[in-house]
Amino acid sequence: MTDFDALDALLASVQPEAALPPAGERRVLREGLGLSQAQIAQALGVGPSTVRGWESGREPAGEIRTKYAYLLDGLRAKLHPQKDEPADDSAGGSDSAGGSDSA
């Protein structure tokens, strides 16, 4: 059993890579909020040429990838704040109200 415990511990320590949008979308997200590559680079602790590379198709790895994915998710949320909310509210409200009135 100790062999399997060690394997389980190893498996538990491995995290999947954070998902990133396609390179072109990364640039669109940044530009959509008027941010420069230098601003993104400074926030992440890398050089502007690194951000330029990511927006051209290079893939970050490790902890910096996780941070970059987090930033991009935040940029997407700022650019599209109402994308998810109205669909949930109007769909839920219409079904509930329509079902109650009909019954």
C-alpha cells in the first residue's frame, strides 16, 4: 500500500496547465482595455518582448502561465461583464413567471 500512497501523493501534486485563449485573442483582450504590452509585462514580472511572444503564439509555462491565464480571464470579464448574467436572469425569470402564470 505504501507504493500506491506515494503514487497518489505524486498524482495529487500535479496540476493541469491553465487554459489560455488563442494568441490573437490575447492581444484583442489587452488592446480592448487599452493596456500596453509593457503594462502587462510589468504586472507579470516579465519583459514586453515576452508578452509580444505570447501574443504571437508562444506558450508560457509554469506559474507564469497560471498568472497570465488569471489576468486574461479578468480582462475578458471586464470586456464582457454582461455576457453570462442576462442570459441566466432572463431565462430563469421567464420560465418561472411563465410557468406560475399558466398553472
